Amino acid sequence: MKNDTQKRILYVITKGNFGGAQRYVFELACAAKDAGHTVAVACAPSGLLVEKLHTADIEHIPVPQFQRDIKPLKELAALLTLRKIYTSFKPDTVHLNSSKAGVLGSLIAIVCRVPNRIFTAHGWPFHESRARTWRAMAWIGSYVTALCVHTVIVVTKNDLRPRAMIGIHRKCICIHTAVEAFARKTRLDARAALFSAEVQKQHIDDIWVVSIAELTHNKNICSAIKAIAAHNNTHPQKLFYTIIGVGELQEELTTLVQKLGASSHIHFAGYVSNARTYLAAFDVMVLPSYKEGLPYALLEAGVANLAVVASNVGGISEVIEHDVTGLLCDPTDTRMLQQHLATLTDMAQRQTYGQALHTHVVDYFDLDTMCMETLALY
């Protein structure tokens, strides 16, 4: 007989890669398993998330129809697959993540009478800089999801009152994304692991800047590239910019770097496993995103004492207080981004911002607290 305190928890998320939402699911799944619950994750058939689930001995249930693009027949097939999963796994709680998984998973959860339905909004998609029709459809999908679940978790206070969603405010609760302390390589070891001796020597006098991001439109890496190139064209103190991550805009961004004549000071590192352990290699992190929830990369930069320049979007301002724990700018203002990067060529400024951010993140964004508050909802 099942103990009343032990639950069957099913996490549902669309993609099987290891972006911020997938990492959130993985950390919660591990915490739930450690707490004695029976846990499974339903997502795409393959990806780094799937590999990590297998390593952690957490059941992975593939949903082959999950993909980023919307195709009616695929969505119908995904609904049928989810119904089979719910019927077989019999979850006490289904915890939905990502827009598509939210809509499809919440509708079928009602049909299958799942007792407890939770959705985490990792930043509302209708805030994205897209066509009006797309944003209207995203709003409808988000509203349907919110109506179909018992609790909506938002990761930033900025998202607590979703636009014009009547009857949803009482369901919303803010539980910030959080990180744990993590081991980091020394600066020498981190640089040696990421770069050849020749590259290190070439940039020994430069300020080392990094972005860790999926190469998509929302991450706005093109603005950082333009700001870095413009700075290096006009300042004797050069910036060496490393982009860690892969994505659909890889070729476009590479072409932009070449067009700007900036290849000597901008490096694409590709995917780097456990990238946060290499943060000591760098002096500054830049997050120029158009849209964010509360990014892990920002919190990890804080743990690592890096100075940060970030866009004033989503929940970033809940971590970065401008000119106190870092510098904020409008994501469309490349000139302001360039000016902030120039400010951080001063070592004293970098150290002041880095230490202030470190203290703030350690004090207010604790992973154990995030997991405890979330598991209490199950």
C-alpha cells in the first residue's frame, strides 16, 4: 500500500535538450526522487536531459511527437500519447513545463482526472518580440493552460499577474529559480581547458567576456557581437568574447562576426558540458536577451563572482539592481550595451559588482529552498 506522503509525480516538458527549463525539471525530479516519491519525466525521445535522467535512474517516458513547431496532426498524436502515459503511470501530480507541454498536458490531465495539476511558466511566451498573431496565439495557449491547472508557478515576480487573464491571479505563486554552490576550476585550468596556449597568449591583456546561451533569437547574441566589435574598433583595451552554446542561429552569427571583421576577438566555443565550472576563465558575463524568465547563467555568474551586463527583461531586475549588483540595459540599445562593457574594463568596477552579485545570489536564490517550496505543492 502506498504511503500517503509518497506521491507519483510526472513531469512533462517538450524538448529533451538541457536548457533552463529542462534543468529545472531535472533538479526537481532528483529532489522528488530523493524525497521518496515515484518520479518520471515525459519529453522528447532524446537529448542531454534524457541522458541525465538515465544516469540519475529516473524514468524517462518518450513522447516522439513533441517538437518545437506546431503541426496539427503531430499535436493530436501527442495528445493520444500523453493520454496513454497518464493512464499507465497514474500520476498524483503532473507538473507541466514549456508552452506546448502546458497546453496539451493540461487538457489531457483533466480528461484523465489527474488530481493535482501544476504548470511552471518560465517567462510568459506572449512577451516575446514576435508577430502580433503569434503573440495572440501564445496568450490563448497560456490562458487555456492556466485555466486547466490548479497552480501556476512563475519564476519571477514580474510574471505574477499575467496580462488580462481573468481568474488566474489567485492560482499564481512565485518560486524563484535557484542554484547551489558548485565547484569551479581555477582561472589557469579553465582557460587551458577551453583555449589553446596560442589563443591565451594572444588575449592575455584583454578583458574576457562570456555568454552562455542557446543561439536563438530570444538570446539576442547578435547585439553583444555588435557591441563587442564596436568597442574594439574604438578602444585600446580590447574585449575577448566567448560564446558558449549551440543553436539555430550559429551560421548567421558566424557570418555576422566575419562581416564585422571581429573574428580575432570573438570565439564560438560550441556546447561545453557543465559550462559553469569554467566561469573563472572570464571577467564579465553579458546577457543581452530579448526575453528571459530568471536565467540560470545569471545566477551562476553571481556564484562565480563575475560582473554582469544584462538586459532589463523578465526577472533579471530581481537579481541585478542597476549600478549595485551589475549593469542593466535595454536589449534594443546596442550603444548602451557597449558603454556598459566599456565601464567594466575597469578592474575595481568589476570586482565591486561581482562581489555584490555574489552576496545577493547566495543569500536569496538557494536551490534547496526552491525544491522544498515546489515539492510542498505536490
